[in-house]
Amino acid sequence: QVQFVESGGGLVQFGGSLRLSCTASGFPFSIASMSWYRQAPGKARELVARINARGEDRNYADSVKGRFTISRDNAKNTVYLQMNSLKLDDTAVYYCNQGWTTPTDSWGRGTQVTVSA
């Protein structure tokens, strides 16, 4: 059973930083691309960042480029999202999932990130 457990969210002031973690299970993590998504209230879920299996290739949404960094630890089945210079528009529930272009149908509970002025 594919599972994702996200953590690390919270309330942070504008310009602050957070580091999100996602531990995955139920599939061979070390050969899977991984992605972070987010969903803000009233908006569709959007892809934020993705990383290939060996961590050599990374992509970012234009809105977070230069501020967010995705990384992974295959020994821990964990993918991270370092978020710096946070903006009000970064407020959302953040999710991770397997895959480069198409996520699985399994979604975790996500972790809430709230940026305050």
C-alpha cells in the first residue's frame, strides 16, 4: 500500500523559512521520482517541485524558483522541501507524491503551511 506522511508545516512570518519532510512507503522509493504539490484554499492542486530518483534532476514551478529546494534521502525513504523567503501566496496544504509527471492516486494528509504578514 502506497503511503505518504508529510510533516514540518506550521505558521511562519513573511520572509521566514520552513523545511517540510515526506516519508513514503509501499513502493521502491530509491528508483522513483518524487514531487511536492500544494493546494491553496479555493484553488486547484499545483506541482511545486520534483526530483528524479538519484537526485540529479530537479524542476520547480516558476513561483517558487530560487526560494524552494527539493532534496531526498533514499536511505530514509524521505523527500524534503526547504522553503525560504516565504510569501503570503505560499500558504497552502503541501503534499508529496511519487512520479515525475503523473502522481499516484494515493495522497497523504498533507501539512499546512501558513504565512502571515
